[in-house]
Amino acid sequence: MTTYQRETDTLATLCQAQGKTWQAINPEYASRMRLQNRFRTGLEIAQFTADIMREDMAAYDADTSQYTQSLGCWHGFTAQQMMMAIKRHQKTTKRSYVYLSGWMVAALRSEFGPLPDQSMHEKTSVPALIEEIYTFLKQADARELDHLFKDLDNAKATGGDVQTVLDKIDNFESHVVPIIADIDAGFGNEEATYLLAKKMIEAGACAIQIENQVSDAKQCGHQAGKVTVPHEDFLAKINAVRYAFLELGIDNGIIVARTDSLGASLTQKVPVSQTPGDLASQYNAFLETTPINGVEDLKEGDTAMKLNGQLCKPTRLDNGLFQFREGTEKDRVVLDCITSLQSGADLLWIETEKPHVKQIAELVNRVKEQVPDAKLVYNNSPSFNWTLKFREQVYQEWQEAGRDLSAYPNIDDNKALMAPEMDATELAVAADVLVQNFQRDGAREAGIFHHLITLPTYHTAALSTDILSEGYFGDLGMLAYVRDVQRQEIRREQASVKHQDLAGSNMGDTHKEYFSGENALKAGGEANTMNQF
């Protein structure tokens, strides 16, 4: 017996037990509505997706070609369209996630209007977006199942292949996939982090990404001025997130620990060391200091400390922040990663200044010396100029190999390296091949389990709107929309071309028929313009 038939039989028994009072209820219709609403709470989603992600992590450990991917989405509709496209083109949603970017929440979803990525937006907008995304993904499920139910009715009415349609219903693959959700630096102390993590998990998040910056001095990972916290402070927040998962029953929830130390040169406070060699002393050993012989070497307000048996004073800027020694960046990243993994984090995020597989691998391999199964979530960031950086990489590799580069511009001439006439050159083609293979290479060589792009849909919305606006308000007029939007949607067989159906009009008509029978007032019919597509 199929799941569909079993559910229908269960509801038929229930309806019969109610007698005449439920005689208007069709058990098959009710079973369809249940199947269309598989996930009733955010916690059900969090558990379902945590199980998926754990299975994917194990699969990657066995075979690095089984890496996962996501795109950052700033609205439920963009997440829905991404997952519908993946399912249409790839025939499966496996190993495809959604990324929720704090940057895009700040830039696009705050009631204050556009904000920089400095944790100034409302913290409640993060769980609200998680809930919105899952609402749209569940609607994608309901819509596709509604089409299958209509196919089933048609097969029954015309003597078609009913079993094939029932198999499709029973084996339906959900658009609901894991979300890796950005909690920034926790939006406050560890209690604030715990409270916000709970809201995010209750909304459906199975994976929470947290960074080791100072919460009230948080900066975008690709901007200067980043200030990190001592390990004890960061680990307290990792614990807070784990407690939130455990309290809500998501025992296998995923924590992604992000380190910004590669681009951070400042710390807000000097931790207190309790025993020689502890985390505080290791953190303090990275500070830039000046040896002192006694109090006579101290100015008013100076701080003195003892490091490795020697008195010294840490370099403190006018704003009160302490400076790390130049050249300690990689060592700090490695210690951050090892410490986080040994203290409950599941995955790492290393924010780098360029997408270079060998550089990433150098750091990850050092971490793996102590944590062999260390895995990375990597930001394929739009903040990188991918074209320029990979052309520079090929240029440098060819230069080291002694190749003749006289036909190419100087590596310091960014504008010339980016020029359109470069696109067809051997160097540019070689660079594009590296870009194309970056995810495969990174997964194989640098321990990257998950590749994401933080804010791609910010850029796609900006680009497509610019192109349409240029043509529509220019000489092309309506042709700009017809040729470059609608015609493309039709030919790509996108659901969005039938926007009424995508927005739920047909499902609404189905429900009206369930509720009102032949008296239902429907929005569809022969006069529906959607029949033109």
C-alpha cells in the first residue's frame, strides 16, 4: 500500500467515526492537504535538515567529491526559486542548501533601511527570515504536489498510469533543505547569543554560524578594522548555541565557527591567564609588546604584563584596543580553529582575503594535524574580484615557471588585466578553468565541505533590474521585458512565467473545490490569461 493510500484510509476511518457531521469531508482531499503540509513546526524542519546535513558530512568524509553548496538568499522567494531551479535542472535537491547572510539581512531586510554589516539590524529579523524562507520552500512542495494530485485525478478519469503518479507522490523530494544561518558575533553576550539561537532554531535553522569578532565592534569579514575576542569569550558563545540546540531537542544541530583572525589585527581585551600555557597565555603571546625594566618605563595609564618570564607592555592604540604582532595571523587562525573544534564546533569558516586553494589548504592542513576530520565552510565571496585574482594567480604561476609573459600587461595593471580584450587570451582562459574547478579543487585539497556565496542574489537582483530598466526606459520599450525576461522564462520552462499558479492561485482554487464543491468560485478557467503559457 502506498503512503498516499495509507494516509487516505486513516482519514477515512476518522471521518466515518464522526458520522454524518463530517459527511462533507473527503478523506482523500484531507490526506492531500496533510501531505502538502509535511512540516508543522520549525523544530521539525530543524531536525529533518540536521539529519540531512550530518549524512552529507559523513558522505564528504568518505568521498570529498560529495561536497555541498548554497547561495545566500535575502527573501523567501529567492530561496524558493533557487531550490525549484536546482530540482528542475539537477533532478534532485541533494547536497544543496540555503545560506542566510547577515550582510544581506542588514542591507535589505532592516526596518532602518540599508545598513552596513555591523550587527546594527534588528536581531529578530534573522529568525524571521529563516521562517519566511521555509514558508516559501514549503509552498514550493505544496504547489508541486498539487500538480501531481491533478495528474492523479486525470489518470484515474482517463484510464492512465495511476501507479506511476502514485510512485511520484510517495517518492516526492522536498524543497526543504538545510539553512546555514548567520548569527554574526551573537548580538551581545553569551546569554543574548543563546536567546537568539533558540529563536533561529525554532524557526527551522539546523546550522548556526558564529564569528569570533567583538559583537559591538563587528565588521564585515572583508573590511578593515576587525577586532577579535579571546578564546574563552568565543567558546562561551559556542556553548550557548549548543545549549540552545540541546534544550530544543536538536541534539545533532551544527555549529559553524568562523575565525576572522587572518584579517584582524586588534583585540578589545587582554584575557587573564590562570595557568602557564593556557588559552589566555597563548592568546596574549600574539600581542605586540614592548619590553620594560620597571615602572619608570611606563606612562600614565599604561598596562604592564609578564610574558614568558619578561615584563612588557602591550601596544595599545588611542581607542584603547590592543595590537597583535604582524605575522601572527595564520598562527592565530590555526589556534582559533583547533580550539573551536575541540570545544564543540562542528565546522570551520576561515575568512580569507582571496580565493586561493593552496592558501586555504595550508591553514586547514595545519588544523588537521590535531583534528584530522576538520571540515570547512568556505565563503566564495562576491567581495573577491574573482577574474582579477585568478588572472594574477595564473600570471604568477607562469612567471615562476619561466614562461614568456611579454604579450600580457604587467601584473600590477589591474585595469588592463580586467580588460575585455583579455578574455580570449590563453592566460584568461586558464584562469577561468581554475575558477570553474575551484569548488572541486577546494573540496579535494583544502577540506572544504560546503561552498557558499554569501550575497549572490543581491547582485543578481541589481544586475537584472539594471538591464531591464536600461532597455524598458530606453529605445527597446516593451521588447526589453518580452525578449529578455518573459521569452527567456518560457523557453527555460520556469514556473515563474505562470506567476498566478506560483503565487498559489491554483492551490486556492483546489481548496475552494474541497470546501465548497460545485459552488466554488474559481480564479482559473478558460478566460485565465495564464493559459497563454
